[in-house]
Amino acid sequence: MSNQGAVNVIRIKPNHYVHVFDNNTNITRVEVGPQTFTRLDHERIQAGPDPMILVPPRHYCVIDNPVIRTEGNKPALDAFGQVRLRHGDQEIRFTQDPFPLYPGEVLSGKPSPLQVVQANHALRLRAIRDFDEAIDVKNKVHRVAGDEWLYQGPGTYIPRVEVQVVEVIKAVIVKDNQAIKLKARQGFTDRKGVTRAAAEEWLVRDTGAYLPGVHEELVGTINAYVLTEKTALHLLATRTFVDVFGRKRKAGEEWLVTLRDADTHIPDVYEEVKGIVNATVLSNRQYCVVVDPVHNGKSQIGLRELRKGELTFFLQPGERLEKGIQPVYVLASEEALLLVARESFKEGKKQERRPGDRWMIFGPTDYIPPTEVEVVEKRKSIPLDVNEGIYVRDIKTGKVRAVIGQSYMLQPHEELWKKELPKVVDELLRKNPARDQNESASTEERDNTKVVTYRVPHNAAVQIYDYAKKKARVVFGPELVMLGPEEQFTVLNLSGGVPKRPNYIKSLALFLGPDFMTDVITVETADHARLSLKLSYNWHFEADGQSADAASKIFSTPDFTGDLCKAIGSLVRGAVASSTFDDFHKHSSEIIHSAVFGKKEGKNSDNNRLFFSANSLAVTNIDVQSVEPVDQRTLDSLQKSVQLAIEITTKSQEATARQEAERLEQEARGRLERQKISDEAEAERSRRRLIELQAQSSAVESTGQATAEAKARAEAAQIEGEAEVRQARLAAEAARIKHEADLEQLKLKQEAEIQYKQKLNEIELSKAKDFAEIESQKFKDIVDAIGPETIKAIAQAGPEMQAKLLQGLNLQGFMITDGNSPINLFNTANGFVGGLPNFPSGSGSGRPRAGSSSTVTDEL
């Protein structure tokens, strides 16, 4: 700029301008090209030369601090000649001739294209100052700062400095089965004339493009729910309103929209979708009970409604199914239903049921219980074998009875009764009845309603007590015991183990024996030696089972094993106390046997039996298995004496054995010496024989080798000759076989050719014969078809036609040849000039030859 100010002559190009400042007047003016500007001394170039502002078509630019224009669209000047500006204001200029910027004017940005608003689009405009907008020639709209409106496309928006473009709004495409949800920014009247309050929401369901208004806010798009015969829409009203079907809905009301109402449904703004309800489908073999049914839009609280198939329905809001969809009760011939009346009702025409009544419906049939009836259970006829039974209780009288060995159907006033057994009895019933201890019980649970059975083992007895009759009975095995409702087993608590411990064995069956038991008792001798005796007793019960009193005696003692061991132990201790240790050690078996069974009074007396009359128990034998001192000193002394006796016995046996061994050793040594001498003599004899055999072997070997070689050569020559002879025989045989085969092959070949020629000749002969027959038949057919007169006419037609042709040509003589037969021209010439009519044999002739007549005919 300083350089431009120093230049006096400035060439301003077309469409360019400069700002010239006059130092005398302090005024800046504009010089526009094309021109050559000469700067004066008091002038200074303040700006330029700069290109003028060019606004292309359909563009605009914004000028800050624009000049004030007069009515003639010229810049207004103040009193000093300076252009007047609208400071702080803006002006939008559109397409025009290039123009300069006056001093103080500023171009805001670059020229921008005008904004094109497409179809289904709009500009949301806001007035930033008050102004009047001309809609057409006559009408104007007064805009107040803050007003908003839309400029809808298609069109080109012409900007104004008073208007601000807030946003571009696109139209929302509303598809089929769709709606858009709108919200009012402020109170206004929409395009359909409906007054909307601020924050109010509504739906637009019209299909197509929808352009939200300036006061409308798009909340979202709502898709329609497609309703079918099997689905319905469960809705809840969030406030009181009138729905699309014209029904008034109150706040909190719930209802269903089904296919009867519409194929599709778009939830309104005041409708909340609670869910999709599937149709309840009942087949012809199903039913259901609906609790709190809805009738005419009102819920019948507390009522129950029976619905039978075939049926399809939707559960209304508030309704629910009791126990879901239930199948129809189908009863077989051995089945029945136990029913109870909930309330009074009349079944059929005469039968009246009161609440609490119980009755049964027997099969075969099917049954759907009404709402007044409750199905207690489905009963089946219980098949029972002769060894099976059930406990049945009459609920009216309380009496319990056992039904055994028949198929039984419980009556309405009866029920199965569970018989409770003590835990120990229940455990013993699960065990093998043949064993009484140390056996794991079965894990299978017992059916308490079935009659309790117990298989009494062989040679055993079981006691059963009836608490109702206050009487016991004994059953001997093998037998099956079946308990009545008031009967219980008598559990035996027996002593067991070694030594015996009380209540060690629990059992239901008492084994009668014979059997044995073992016990350990401690005794003390007269010299105060304490011993531990291990005794085993053989026992059995003497009960025949004929008398009830005799049978019950065996159960009179609760623990017969403990009592037996105590009784015998007392007898043994008394007998041992009167004997010394040495005496008892030598005669322990006799002392114990006599103490238990007593001493023999005579030779024929039997003292091998101890009988307990209280329970008919007999002990027949006692065995002393071991005797051991209890005191350690006694045990040590006994061990020492035993060791000493063993040592003495051992030494005696060792001496005897040593003497016997020495004797045996001397005898063996003598036998060994004799055997050695005998063996040496035998060895010498064997050595002599060996030498003889070796000499013979050498002689035989030398002779045998030569003989063997000669024999081998002879045999080889013989084998070779035989092989050559055999080979020659085989070769001759092969040649003979080959010649015979060739001869046979040639013979077969010749026979085959002869047969072939014969067949071929026969075929040719047959073919020629057939062809001759065909030709003769053909000729005959042709002749028959043409007829004799026609053939005659054909034969005469040729000569006649030739004669006529010759007459037409006026020829006296002619010759026609086919070029293959030789012609005697001399004789021919004589013929032409009228020679002798008789022609030599074999000479040419003016007449056509027989062979050429066909040619003449053909040529003609």
C-alpha cells in the first residue's frame, strides 16, 4: 500500500477499483476502472486496485456496514461528501453487475450459493428482528423477533438479514402399519385444525411423507402390532381418553385388541402395551376353569367359569386359568373318579348334591367336572394276589381292615390306610429273613398302605401280637405272615458276639436249631489261677408247633442266648472252683462236661443233655475250644513249663535222630564204596567195548564211503537216463496231443465252413426263388393291371410313330448308329444309291440294327 501511495499514475483495470484518500478534505472516494488514474500530491491510495465483488447467478453475499442508498439506488452522501454507512448492520446482495466496496464496507465471507430446499424438506426459520414479510403483492405478514415458521420445498430460499435459519427439517415417511409420535413445543393449532397444548403428544397415522410443523417435535416412529387369530394385544390406559375405535377408556383400564377389532393396531399415546396375549386353544378333549371371568367388560371377582373344547379364546385382563388347560378325564373300566361337591347344585334332573358330598364316577366313560365339583383323586382298581393285600380305612367309622387276595376298588367313604411300623421292624423287614445280623438293609422304601408280609424261614418261628384282641400267635416256618391292621411283630433282642453282649442281635424270627453258640467265660481254680475258657454249645428248641401254649413258651425268654450262656457259665465256674489248676489243666473237658450235664450214674444213662423247661431249650453238647490263663504270672509259668517239656522232648528226639542219622550214614557209605568199585569195573568193560567199536567203525567207514560213492554215481546215471527217457516220452506225447488237436481243430473248421456254405447256398437259393416269384408276380400284376389290349397298343405305337416321322421328313433312306458298332460304308453307300437289296452276311446295313432300335426310339 505504501508503494501504491508513492506511484502517481495508476492503471485501473476493468472491474477493479481503488480507494483514494484526500488529505485536504479527509474524504475517501472510489475510483472505478478502466481508467488511468493520476494521483495528486494531496491524495493517497488507501486500498486497491482490487477486483470488484462478483456475485454469480443463484449466489449471494453478505456486506457488513453497507452504504445507504437513495431512491435512485445511489450511495447517499453526507454534508462533507463522504458515503453514509449503516454501521453494525448487514446487507445481503444477490446476482448483479460487479460492484466495488465503498470505504467502510466489508465483505463477510465469500459469495455463497442460494440454499435449495428439496421436496419433503423445509427450513425452520426464526426472526431475529421485527419486519414485514410480503407474501404476495397485496398481503404482508408482520414478523416479530422470536417468531418461527417453515419454508417448505421445493424451492430456493432467499435469505434475509432479519431471518435466521435454525435447522433443516426432513419429512418423515410414514409407511403402512406405522405412525409417528409428535409433541407440541407450545400451544398451537395443527394443520388439521386441532388445538394442541404445550407438551401434548399425538399420533399421525396418515401414510406418506409428513413434514413436522414448526411447533411440532418428532418423538419417534411407532410400528403397528399385527394381530392374528392366535394373538391379541394387551393394553393399559394411562389416562382417560377415547381410543381409535370410539370407545371411552378410563385411566387404569385394561383391555384386549383382537383380530375382531382390527388386523393391525398402533398403540395410542395414552395406551401402554402390557404384552402379547396368546390365544388359549382347547381341543375336544380338553377343558379349563377361568377364575374371575370378564363379562361385558366387567370382571366377576370370585366366580369360576367352565370352558370346554373345541374352543379358542383370549384370557381377558384379570382372568386366569385354574390349574391351566386340563385334559378330559378318560376312565377305563377299572378306573373311577372321587368327587366332592364344593357347593349345592343339582346333578341331572333329580340328584341334588350338598357341599361336602362325596361320590364316585366309574368307567368306562369320560368326564368334565363342573365348577361346583372338585376332583379329589383318580382311583384305579387295585389288583391283589393271594399273598398281597391293602389296608382300607372307613373315614366315617374309622375302622381299618385288610383286603387280601382280590381286586378292590375303594369306595367313596374309604381311603388307603398307612400302617406305621417301628423303625427297627422296618429295618428288619428289608433284610434277608434267613440272616439276623451284619447285613445291610435294602434301600427300597416300603409301601405303607400294603399289607405287611414276612416270609418266615425254614425251622424258625415268629410271634405276632394283636393289640386289638390282646392275644399273641406264633407262626412256624416256612410260612408267609401277613399282619392285620392291629398286629405287630415281636422283636427279639438277643445277646451276641464273643463274649456275649446283650442286645447285640435284633431279629423277628427265632431259629429253632440245632445250632451252636460260642462264649468266653473267666473262671478261677481252687489255687486261684484265673483262666479264660472259650466254649461252644450245641442247642435246639423242642417245640412241635401243635399246641399254642407250647409254641408260645419258646418266646417266654426274651434273650435265650444270654440266659443260656449265663446258666452254663455259672455251672462251669462252680466246677472249676473246686479243682486245682494242674487237675483242670489235665481234665478240663471232663470237668466242664460233668459240670454242665452231670455225672453218669450207670452205663446206659444219658447225661449229654441240658434242658430248660421255661422255653423248651435243650443243650446237647459242649466243646472246649481254648483254655488260656488270665493272670500274666500264671501264663508265664505255664509257658515256661511248656517250653521246658518241649525242650526235653526236643533234645531226646535230637539224640535219637542223631544216632539214627549216624547209622544211616555208615550204611550209605558202605553202599557207596561197593557201588564205586562196581562202577569202575563196568567202566573198564565199557572202555574196551568202545575201542572195539571204534576199530569196526573205522573199517566200515572206509569201505562204506567208496561203496556209497559208487552207488551214488550209478543211481545218478540211472536217474538221468530215466529222466531223458521220460522226457522223450513226454515230448512225443505232447507232439501227438498237439497234432491231434490241430487235426481236430482243422476238422471242426472244415465242417463249420461246409455248414456255412450250405446255409449260405440255401439262403441264396431261397432268396433267388423269392425274387423270381416276386418278379413273376410283379410282371403278372403289371400285365393284369395294363391289360392285353394296352400292351398290344404299346407294341404297335413305336413302328407306327417311326413311319409317321419318316413320312413327315420325306426321307427315302436313313442310317442311325449308336457309335459302338462298326459300319461298312461301301455297302451302305450302295444301299443309298439303290444297290442290291440282298446284303452280305455280317456286313453293314442302312437299316438300323436290332441293337440300335432302342437307341433310335430313345433319341426320338
